[in-house]
Amino acid sequence: MMSLSPSESSAIVDLGFVQLGYLKVIFLGIVQGITELLPISSTAHLRIVPSLLGWQDPGTVFSAAMQLASFGAVIAYFWKDLKNLTTGSITALAKRDYQNPSFRLSMGLVIGTIPIAIAGLLLKPLLNMPNSPFRSLTVIGISSIVMALLLAAAERFGTRKRDFSKLSFLDGLWVGIAQAFALIPGVSRSGSTLTTGLFLNMERETAARFSFLLGLPAITLAGLVEIHALSKAGLDAHGFSVLMVGLLSATVSAFAAIFGLLRYLEKRSTWIFIWYRLAMGIFLLVGSALNFFH
């Protein structure tokens, strides 16, 4: 198989974020950290915010690589849960107790990662190319409106009777399939998984916690793959330093987003996100039709 030179790779992989510089990337890192874990689409906001401010589009590879910030925040916040799941699964496996709740939930998280891994590999060339049609504001606007309507239906019809102890590998499969649709900008990984969790009659907080944990393998794999892609594309030390600064700001804001969302969903519904997504989608469609965006 013929390999690409760094210059040829960079023509395929969008390195536009390097031109933004440290301060703009720090700002986008804060946006990424908050919106990645709220059900409002980080990819959409990393496309919308630069467009409104007249900045260079940072690109899909930057968006995916920045997901590693969510990994750090989720690990730190859910360390006790992850430790219990791991030790419980290992103990159950040693005893061949395949009905153990920890083992079944862990298997669900593994199985739930498969759909997005397959879809990501198939769509990677189209997603990572500069000016990808997937990143058009029209696509993002339509996705946002569709997801707002689905989340509204889940909020309306979900019974919210299932807590974390009642989840199984089948939940991981269904939520994992929904997670794969988050590759489309505007859908939102958190939004698609939270919506599906509510359709599966999970409590709001349980659906959010499950969404965060299920996203760990996906965001880790996506982030590492894209950092490797950036390296192959010839990203230099300066470019990596810009990326690392963005990751740091995104990690801090992602941790705050987890804390805030879980506290919010303990007593409140998701309607604030539904209306936000609906308004954002309409704004994008109207703005695109009127050539409002740069």
C-alpha cells in the first residue's frame, strides 16, 4: 500500500486550528469541555463559534482530539464507580458469575463501543477532510432540530424508573448504536445517548451517568486516533503545544460540566436543552439561508 507523505497527509487532515493560536484555542477548549458533556453537541459549537467570530474552522480532527479532555474529566469524576465496576467484573469473571450486575454492565459498555468504532472507521475519510460536507451549518442545524424533537419525545414518554443497578449489556448495545449517530455534527454524543437512555426508561441522572461511562472508550479511541493522524500529517511541536493548551482548558471545563449536569438532572428535566437545541437549529438554518455566517 502506498503511504502518503506528510505534505500529502496534511492536505487531507485539516490543521486549521494551529492558525488560531493559544488564546483562541483556550477559548475553544472551554467551549469544547462544556458542550461535549452537555446534550447540545460540542462539534456543532466548535463549528458555530469560530464562524460567528470570523475565525478559522478548527476542523473535525481537532474536535475529535479534544475529546481526550472529556476522558480525563470522566475518569476523575467517576473514579470510584469505575474502580467498583472493574473489580466487580474481574471477581465475577474469576467465579464465572456471568449474571453479576457489574460484569453485565461492563460488557454492555464494551459492546456499546463497537457501533461507533465501525462507523468511525467507515466515515473517517469524509469526516476528516477539509470543508467536509458533514460540517456544513445546514447539516448541523437539521441535526440539532431532529435531536431536540427526539429528546422531547424521550422526556415525555420515558417512565424514568430504572436506576444504575438495573442496567445491563442490552442497554449498552442500544445506547451504543445511538452513540454512533453522534458522528454527524449537531447530533451530540451526550445528547444521543442521554435521549436513548430516557427512551429505555432510565432515570435522568442514571441516563447521564451511563452516557458518560459509555463514552469513555469511544472518546479515548477517537482522541488517540486523531492525535496519531495529526502526527502523521506533519503537525510540529508548536502545533502540538497549541493542542495541549486547548486540552488543558477543555479538561477543567468538562469536569465542571459533569458536576453541573448531574446536579441539575437530580431535580430538573432536560427541557432547557430541548429548547436550546431547537433554537440553535432554527438559527443556523435561517442564518445559512441568509448567508449570515462567515
